[in-house]
Amino acid sequence: MPGDVHILVDAADAGTRLDAFLGVQDACPSRSACVHLIEAGAVVVNGETCLSKKYAVAAGDRISVELPDREEPGIVVGQNIPLDIRYEDDYLIVLSKQRGLVCHPAHGHADGTLANALVYHCGIEHLGTVQGEDRPGIVHRLDRDTSGLMLAAKDDDTQRALQDLIRLRTLDRRYITLVHGYVAMDEGRIDTGIARSTRDRQKMAVSDDPFARQAITTFRVLERFDAGRFDDGYTLLECHLYTGRTHQIRVHMRHINHPCVGDPLYGRGGRYAERADRGLTRQFLHSWRVAFTHPETGETIECRDELPWDLAAVLEELEPASLGRTEAGEEIVPQLGLQ
């Protein structure tokens, strides 16, 4: 069953291996499935991701398990879905995911996913399956309606190595978002816990619960825009993810009262929401840059991705505010395919 499982270890279980401990919990899947979850970074012990199945649990440990939003794993068949590949070698792929494409099979999306496209392109035998047989090649995810750059791995060792980069915060991931309102500071840092909302299970929320997972986002203002009478301005931001929690940027932008334009879950709503969202039917959020050290060759890999047409069109309609473009904006905005 999808969702988050929270467990407090008592003294009787102290010293038990993590995979064995999780494997006998009623809310968790089998021990072998728990090993996959541990290796995929879905298990957090006392606020830190634990990647060792041999970790000996201690009395008082607070363990959180993020269960996958899917039914029993099935075989992912290849489907001829076009891939926009920006870099590829024998070990990994960097691709640009289009809006509307789900990353892997889940409830309500049995096929037609990025995973199906990867199987068609590479063959199931040439993709890492550390995250499970129904997530071949997947290293990290983007929300269905978030576009931009992602990584895929062609073998288990590469998949683990790339996930280690995420865990160690050495995978440089930059996003572009347009948010409501004038963001006053030219740069900032948001460091909070994030957990599933207790009010709406479809949402995540900033939380100080002991089981919440640490989420760190930094941002730089690129440009500010006027909005007329239907909003109090807009700000174009570059966000840098240091962690990769579900909906992280969207939740953090809502937390600072500058939600992403067009966001159906965390947006402002209200009488003039459609006009204030500039007609967007998805969140204005795009993964525009990734940079990392290749786990096999040691080479620095950097890829950039211009804004897709629907997001670029929104910016072209906006009137720059008197504060205008920042120094960071002068550097980055032209790289997005904008003037």
C-alpha cells in the first residue's frame, strides 16, 4: 500500500539488521523488497538516509520508509516513446523529459511511462534495476508535469553510484521556476523538514515532525515581472536542490508564500487564479541543468536544457518590473533560449 511508514524501534529489537527488522513489520513489504527500498534511498533512520541493509537498529531509532506508489511489481515492456537524449554512453543517459510523462508505472499509469521508453531504447537487460524491476534505469524522478533533465542508468553499479551522488549532495541539479509575487531577497536558502500532509495525502508539507525528511533548497532571483491587477508580480528563480524530496521545490515555494505559477496542488487558487497563472495548466517548473562527475570515467558531465515552448511563452507575455533582471539573470536567462 503506498504511503509513508514510521516505526519507533523498541529495546527488544535492538541489534537486528535493518532489512530483517523491516521485513517483519506489518506495514512493510517482504525482506527482499525492503532491501530494494534501502538501496533506493527510501529508508531514513533518525533523519538520515540509510543505504546499508546491515545497519543494526538501536532502541529509540526512528525509521521512516517511503513505500512506492504502485501495485505489485510487474514486467515493464518496451514502448516506442520518443526520448530527447542529451548525453549517452555505455553507462548512463541524460535526457530531457517532456511534460505529462510519468517516470515509471504506478497506480493509474500502467504503461506509457519513461521506464517503458527506456526499455524500448536500451533493452531491459541493459538497465539498472536497483529501484525495482518496474523502475528500470530510473535514478531519480520528476513530477509528471515537471519537464527537463533527468538521469538514467544502464546497470546496477551505475545506478547505485548516481544515487550516492544524490545522497552525498554532489549531483548538481538546477531548476527554473516562475513564482507569484516579488521575492525580496536576490538569493536565499530554505532548510526544513518535509513530510506527507496530514490534511491531504496527495500533498507534502513542511513539518517539524521527528520523522520528517530534511529538505534543502537554495534559490537565486533571475528577473522580476509586473502582473497588472490580477497578482502582485512574478519572480523568475533558479533553484538548486541539495536534497530530492517529493514535490520539494513546490512545497518550499509555497512555504515562503511564493507558490509556483500554475501549480494545481500548491498554488494560490482564488477568484483570479486562472488569470494569475497566465493560462498554464501545469506548474512552471523545469529542470534546466545537471552536472556531475561520471562514476566510471571521472569526467565532468554537464547538460543544459532550454525552457519548453509553453513556459517560454508565459515569460514573453510578462512586462519586466523596474527592478528588472539581476546579475545572475543576465548570465542564465539567455541560456534558457530567452532574450
